[in-house]
Amino acid sequence: MTISLTARALLLASAVALAPAALPAAWAETPADTLVVAATIDDIISLDPAQSFEFSGNDVTQSLYDRLVDFDPLALDKGFQPSLAESWEVSEDGKTITLTMKEGVKFQSGNPVRAEDAAWSLQRAVKLDKSPAFILTQFGLTPDNVEQMVKADGNKLTITMDQPYAESFVLNCLTASVASVVDKETALQHVEGDDLANTWLTTNGAGSGPYSLGAWRPNEAVQLIANDAYWGGAPAMKRVIVKNVQESSAQRLQLEKGDIDVARNLTPSDVEGLAGNDAIKVIDEPRGRILYMGMSQKDPLLSQAPVQQAMRHLVDFDGMANSFLKGQWKVHQAFLPEGYLGASDQNPWKYDVEAAKKILTDAGITSGTITTKVRDLREYLDVAQTLQASMAQAGLTLNIEQMTGAQVLDAYRAREVPIFLGEWGPDYADPNTNASTFAINPDNAAEKGSTLAWRNSYDVPKAMQDKVIAATLEGDSEKRKAMYMDIQTEYQASAPILPLFQRVEQNAMQKGIEGWSAGGAVTSVMYHKVTKGQ
């Protein structure tokens, strides 16, 4: 793919708008104070944190805005940390959390960051009711009651909820992009009708984060400008430029030539091709995305327990992880990704065709045909074809229908995919984000639902759903962790939705890059601790 706007063109552009520029000749290395990243960023729809819900969009808002609590990019294992809120306390009834704002912090406009801004930002997100709003509304907040439930008083912000949720659950949700604190006074200057400045914030920033938005050209590039007055310390990289480079081979070539500092979307073969290049290193980070197999309970064959048990032995986990998925997916058979509270590292299912055949034979099943509709991505098709081969050895036929991503999702959301092979990415940094979609289905007969359990027509036992709900109310984090471990063990033994692998992101970069974090499993990429050496 040819990029019409390169790093050099961006560096010469104004902070307000970018003029089209011709592709210049390659240069030996990027400027010392500029981080140039190649990634696939054509999924950005909006940079308004109340609307942004795509991976690349959240990568940008992570740098433009601060949240009340957040993660340290170099200590993700420590979980959420104080950010704009320096402390918090929970009321005796557990329904109200009061956060005390850090003093002396300013937005990039120069306006002070106040509890009033934080309250307005949360209220605004709930009122706009865009895709990520459910992260806040699950606490009983609605457009009608949010001004009464979320209030500012001096330098304190109070959030009142409909139930006494676990403190960790609430705070984890406040690390999400939708909970970013927006400069109220600046945003109000750009309101159009009742949009609460959504139109303007789609392409502009009004935050207190380590970077401001220099420019965004859809499908081409994003430029971030360092906020030298950032309360957390001025970023070493004065500019960050993220170029939309779709092809792995193009990213690799630009990295080897020194035109970019980081390549984020290399295939396993291109990563292997960099071996022996002493000027480049590769950092592996487990991400939160789970590749899973959903078995629809509407299918007469898949609804039989022996078939579900046999399928657990027909997935060649190690064979795939050590071949076409090598380095970028790891075997992970639990619905909570590594890096989340309560994540299980137990992988009880083993590839064993003979064991699968015996389970089926004992149940009187000697043949059968099942269909999968698969997105036209190479790794998904390879997984499907590997599964097809192993199922054939057990007497089962798997028909593979290849479709576009949109077609597959439409069919899946209509409960028309017998076997679904695809990914699920967490919506926020709390274990409930996956537990509530894999193991909650309050009305299996409903005409429309949103959870993965509903899409697979899995009538989740009420006792398991009760355990998931109870875990959101448990205030003791260690007890809460144990609850999720127990739920996953039960789930692995009986559920017709099988987590298979966890995504590992391989970021290749110039050897002198330090402080890089793609966000691990729990958050988005963070640039403000990155430095460049020799």
C-alpha cells in the first residue's frame, strides 16, 4: 500500500490541519525527538472518548486524555493507579464512591482540571449513549438520572450506583476511554445543537493528557504533539506519528530502512525474517483478545453433550500454536485473558482424536455434518481447515463457508452460525467484561441479544449466572479473584463455547526504543514513557 502522507510530511504540517504531500525519498532514520509508528489504523471512526470504541481510536484517546484512575505503562501488573483522582473512598452502604481530585492539574487549554469537568464528562458519555456508554450505565446510570447520580462538590466527585458493586469493578471501569475527563469549558464552545460537542470532538482534542492532537487524516495518519506541561512529566518524544500501513511486508521494509521506529502488525513470517538483524528487537505482549469456538445450541448435533466433549479433543492446540499461529497466539482455554483479575492458566483440553472417537461411538454417533462460517482472514481459515481435518478423522464433516467479516457478524448476531471461529476483545479492564458475555444469557428465547452466550443459544444455568453477578458485588479482591477462578473451571467443564488461544502482539522496533508498552491485556498503547537511544 502506498501512503500519501508520510512522517516527513506530517512533521511539516501545522498542528491544526495537514496539507496533502507527495511521498518523499526514504531517509536514514527518524528524528531523535519523534516516534514514528506503522500500524493498521483504518478502523478509527471518532476521537471523542464518549464514542471511540475501536482499537486504534482508543490508542489515540489514551494519549489525549487522562482518566480518574489509570495504568502505569511500565507496571501494568500493578493494576489501576491514581491519576486525576489522587484518592477515593466508598460509603458504608457500598453504593457511593467519592474521588478526590489531584490539585494543580491543567488541561492543554490552560483551564484547570476540576471535579466539575469529571462529573460533566461522565454525565455527557451517558447522555450521548454511544457504543461504550454501557460501561457506565451498567451501574444504574441513565440519561435521566445521571446528573443526580454523578455530582461534583469542590474538588470531590461522587458517583452513586444502584447496587454496592465491588470497588475494583467500579475503578476498573473508570480506566476505560469512555471515562476520560474532557475540558468542559473548551468543549462547550463547540456544541452543535444537542450533540454535547460530539461533532467537534470527533476530530479535535480537549484533554489533559501527555499529547495533544496535531492532526488526523482518516486512513492515512495521526500526529500527536507533546504536552510539555503535562502533570506526569513532559514526554521525551515531542511528536508521535502513526502511519496507516496495511501490509506487513511494507511495515517490515520501512522498519529495516529506518523510516519508522515501530512496526505493529507484522506476520509471523515477517517477524522471523527479522531474526539476526541486530538493529531491531521484538517485544511480545499478551493482549486481551481471545480466539474462541462457539457451538450453537440450535444445531441438533452440537447441542448434544457428547459432541461438545468430543470437540474439546479435536482442536490441535499445540499444532496450530507451533505453526501458523506461532508467536502471535498462545494456547489459552479460559475466557479471562492472562493479565485480568482471576484469569485461569488451566488448559484441561488435549488434542486426542482417539478419545474423541470413543466419546462419539459410546454415544452412538458415527457421522454428522456441521457448518462454520468464517471471516476471510488467513489465520481464521487456517484454524477452520485444521479443525476440519481432525473432525474428519472422528467421522464428522465440517463445511467451511468463507465470508467477509461483516457477513459473518451479521449471521452470528442472528444466531445462524453453527460453529463460530473468531475473536472477542474485552471492553474494559475488569473480569466482568468477559464473564458477562461468555456466561450471561438472561433470556435465551429473546428475539435479540448481545452476549456471546445468546449468540450461541447457550442457555446458561441460572446458578452460573448468579455467580457471575455475585462476583461484581464482592468487595474483597482476593475472594473476587477466587470466584472468577471457580466460574471458569465450571465453564470449561460444561459450556459449549470454547476459548482456544490468547492474542500475543509482537511489536518490532529499532533497538534503541525503550519504555514501549502496547497496553498489555488491559489497556491501549501508551507513548509518554517512550525514549530513543542508540
